[in-house]
Amino acid sequence: MLTRETVSGTRHAVSAGHYLASAAGFAVLEAGGNAVDAGCAAGLALGVLHPDLVSIAGVAPITLRTAAGMVETIAGVGPWPAATDAQFFQREHGAKMPAGVLRTVVPAAPCAWITALQRHGSMGFAEIAEHAIRFAAEGFAVYPLLAENIANHAAEYRRWPQNAAIYLPNDRAPEEGELFVQADLAATLRFMVDEERAARARGADRVAGLEAARDAFYRGDIARRMADFIQAEGGWLSRDDLAAFRCPVLPPVSVQWRGRQIFTGGPWCQGPTLLQALRMAERAGLAELPHNSPDYLHLLAEVLKIAFADREHHVGDPDFVDVPLAEMLSDAHVAARVAAIDPARAHPGMMAPLIGRGQAVPPASEAADPPVEAGTSYVAVVDRWGGAFSSAPSDASWSSPVVPGLGFVPSNRGSQNRTDPAHPAGLAAGRRPRLTPMPALALGADGSVMPFGSPGNDVQPQALLQVLMNLFVHGMSPQAAVEAPRVASYAFPGTSAPHDHFPARLAVESRIPEATRDALAARGHVIRLWPERTWLAGCVELVRKDPARGLISAAADPRRPAAAIAI
């Protein structure tokens, strides 16, 4: 039974990981803004409304389509600082990456939002940031997931007094329904607005005004205070790293699938993992099996394990790693991988490579469950002109210190690199982490447009594959496709430190019948039972423009406080 219905309208729609972020994006659309304006407003708001899972100074990868039909990505993830010692963690920390400033990379989110606005937006930073500033200054109600996360990480927040002051006011985790205020963060965003307004007063146009807001963060007082604090704490980030940074604007990677072209970012993120899984699922005949039957879920899990094995063997920052992406997505490779699937037995762990040299299979983790290291949220928008925006801002706040007085944690996404520089996802000066957030976009031959995405670390491509199958194979409505029970494999090394590996682990929401779970276990899957609905299974949001019906429909996942609005 659905918790809510698909929402539909004829003009525009937004779906985001928090209902106030959706309201912010919708207000921008109603004020005449386009999908980029609305998506950036909602994305900034998510950095306030999900302060545990998204940082204003974190990552913000973007995939967008202009009203004229051009698709591009903005690689909203920053590199390791120029002074990074690539051997440091192996030499000084036993190949582990400790919490704190040593995992800090260049913050990318402000640059990503402003780059999108400069290229394709119609509004200035003040209009876009208005809602985020309000939510930070006036506060918002603590919701169950935020209360749970802060309570679970209270010990980590207490490592730094400035983190505790924000997240543990009165020396305790806030309870559901309490007001959560972030005054320093509001002041930081206001400073960026003030710098834009000063530039406009001097005669700057919209684009130059946005550049002034950007310079406030990357070259001005914010940059000085951020870099000086990180270096005082023993980190590598410098003012020069910040001043030199620009988010690359890159062509997407895509595959054809069932009359649609599915777009993601390149191998600087895990978008190609979804594309390879889609191709293998089609080749393996997943669409011919009964939905969520034992045969269906077994094949789904095996396809995902292969895609993640290839990610482990080959994928990293393409500026440093020769990623064999064309070969990985080729008919020959897909066919060879699918041919190795045993329909009656789960593969016991990570598959060996078929292309070149691979990585050694790590030992099984001794932990009960993988850690939830990096948080993420998501926003999708389609505007009245056919523009579409898809973004997954991220970065958690309990594993690194807040910059005193600024109210944010600079991107700690370095935790998604390996400490072995020889690994495809290994760290090095100037190298980007292999990012898990992977905003996606689907374009149909019928003119349909659908931005879609999810938080969930390594679960993201898994949740998205299942929702795409629900929509376009099993004919579910958008909301039904999002709410249907899901599974997730952990039979590969996790992206985030400590990169745990759980051979044959398959997590299953308990709405999957017990008989189905038993049948999967009989095939060798090690079942981890989740609750009926859990945020660990992702939180998929999507907006779909359907020309045949003349409607724009949107869905929001009830596994988090997400909401969709359409008119």
C-alpha cells in the first residue's frame, strides 16, 4: 500500500530529499525561475536541512538538460590539495584514514551551484540562497532521521567543541520537533550575498555578480578562515588550492536502454556502475522474470555484484586513471560477464576482472554492518520549458571539524579514496575521490524527460536500477516504483573508509516475503534483514515529463523526509 500518491501538474515540478527544500525550489519556479535556478535553490537548502548528511561546502555533482536539449554534467567534487602526501596514511596510520582534517579535499559545492547558474540560470545568488539563509537563521523542526543520526554520532560530534555547539546544544542530541538553528552558516551565506550585491552596485551583470559570490568563498574571507583553520589543525588545504579550483563541465556518459538514453557522470563518480548494470540486466533477461521473485532478485544481485567488481578493478579519476569505460560497456564485455552468472548459485564474493589487471580481493569484514560514512541528499526539477536538473549534494558533519565561525565542514570526501595510491581509486595530490553521488537523467525517444537520483553511498546505483525496472518494465506509477521494496548487495569493497567487504551479503527490506528470502539464502546469498522501509535502501526522487499525457509527474521516497510538488 502506497504512503502517498504520485503528484502531477502541467507546468513544473520538483522533488527533493526534504520537504522544505522542495518548497524552496518550487517557490523559485513560481517566481519565474528555470530548472537550474530551482535546483540550485533546493540544493543549497539541503545543505542546511540535512546538516548531518550534506555540507554547504561539500560535493554537489550535477547532471542537467537545457530547454534546447543539451545535456552536460558539472563534476562537483574537489581534488586533494596540492600539498597532499600520497604515502602519508600508509606510512603514519597503518593504511587507515583517520577522522579529521586530513581527509579534507577542496570544497566543490559552491562552485558547482554557481557554475550551473552562470551557464544556464536566470537568477542571482541572493535569490537562490534566500531560502537556505532563512532555514539556517530561523531554524527548522528536527525530524526523526536527523534526530537519529545526531544521537548515533554524538560521540563523534563531541570530538570538536564547535561541532558539539551546533549539533549537541545544551550538551545533548536534539529531539524530534525541536528547533534547529545554524546562525554561523546563515552568516556565511549572507556574506556571499553581500559580496554579490556590492559587485552589482558597481555595475556588474548577473554572471559577474555570481562570480563575486563565488570569490567570497574561494578567494575572500571565507577562504582565508577555512584554509588557515585546516592548516592549523594539520591538514593540507591551502588558500592557493581554493583560489585555483573550478568545477569541470563535462559531457555525460550514456547508454541506450529500452527506448531511452540514460545519462550519468563519467568515472569520476559511480554513474557508469548503473549504466553497466542496466546493460547486463537487459542482456541477462531480468525483464522476463516475475517482479521481486527469487529468480528476479538473484539475477539482480548477481548483475550488481559484477558491476561493482568492475568498478573496484578499473574505475577512478579519469584524469589520473586509464578507465576502460568503452570496453566495460561494450556488447562483448556485457555478454561475457552475463555468461558467467550461475542462475542457481550466488557468486561467493567479488568477481575477477576480464579486462587487464584487477585488484586483490580484500578479506571479509569482521563488522556486523558497513559503516554509514558519507551522507547525501538529492533534488530533481523539470521546468515549463523542458529544462531538467538532477543533483546529489553530500558530505557528512560528524567525521571532520566545523570551521569555527563559518558553520560548515569543508568537504571530507577524501574518505572515499583508498590510501594505496596504486589503486584506481587511490589518493594523490590533485586527484578527485571516486564519488558515490551520481545524479542521473533519462531522455525518451517520445520526448520524455526524467531527472532521477538517490542518496545511499554504494546503494545508489542499486536503488536506481530497481526503480527504473519498476517504472519501465513493470509499469508501475512513479510513486509505486519508488516505494516498492528493495534489496542491496554488499558483496564488494565499500567505497567509504574502511572499505568493508561482505562477501555474498544481500540486504533485504522485510516486505520481501520470507519464502523469497529463504529461497535466496538457499542459493548462497547471506541475507541481512532490513525493516519494512529503511533509509539504508536509498531515497529515490524523480520528476518525469510525459509528453503523451501532457503532464509532469513527480515522486518522493518515504524512506526519508522527502517531498514532491507539481503544478
